[in-house]
Amino acid sequence: MSEPEGIESAAERAIKRRFGGKEKGRNKRDDYALDLFREALAYLDDPPRVNAILRELGKLYNPVTDAAIVSLEARRRVVELLEAGDISAARSVLDDCCRLYAPVDSGDTGPTWKVSQD
């Protein structure tokens, strides 16, 4: 399956972050896990791809919850919902996992923690 125009995979963004400067898409505040969440949400019509993305998120650690960013139970639930055709419920589970990893202020679209500008 080929990539739709305009959707950049998390792997491509990670490579740009690692090897490119600002003009090549690099931003120190970019987060690989959030890129993976965005990619999973963009491909909810492709359960095997979402499963692979969630497997990768399950390998990453969330220090706030002292656990994987996406638990095995959440991954299984999302894949079951997608296979059953319930995309809105799967999106809801993914959104909950994302909020646990990167909580947002009400009225703001960024993380709740403040980043020093020093």
C-alpha cells in the first residue's frame, strides 16, 4: 500500500529530526511517540498497520504512568474495534492513550509542561 500524499510517516519524521536541520523539518520539541499516534489515527482504515504502530508504542516508556505508552490490552482493544469496523471507538481508545502520555490544558493544544526558552 503506497503512502497517501501529504501524510508523512513517523519514521520519516524521526529521520528528518535526527539528520536534518530546521530547514529539513527538525524541531527539538517533536516527539516520536506523538508522531506515531498521529500516524495511527491517520490509518484507522488499515488495522495491520495500526497494530504495527501500536506495537512500536508499546515498546516506548511513559514515565508518568510508569508503564508502556500503549498497553497490550489497549492495543488489543483498538485492533479488535478496528476489525469490527468501530473506528470511532478505536479513535477514542487511542485518544485516551495519547492523553495519558501527553496531557493537554483545556483550551490549549500543547503539552501541559513548560519548555524553557534558555
